[in-house]
Amino acid sequence: MSFFRVHIPTAELLGEIAESLGYRIVDIELWRTRISTVTKLQLNENVLILKNREG
């Protein structure tokens, strides 16, 4: 994801927050790629797969 042309690693950031709340990152998978409407650059959209550490 990008905001004002600055790449933001959303899945990684959400994964860090989830880990601090007791979840474990199982995987970050590529869901799709799309082209930015402004810069015409390729952007990756990911799926963050989490598992509760207690379960």
C-alpha cells in the first residue's frame, strides 16, 4: 500500500501489532498485484495469516 507515493508495508506493520497482542504470524501471502492509478507502478496486496499462540 502507498500513501502520497510512500510505500507502507501494511501487512508487516499489522503483523508486528498482532504479535504484540499474542498472535503468531503464520504467513504473509501475495493476494494480488495492481497498478497504482497515480504513478502507474505495480503494487502488491497481501493477506496476513495469523494464529493465536494459545491455540
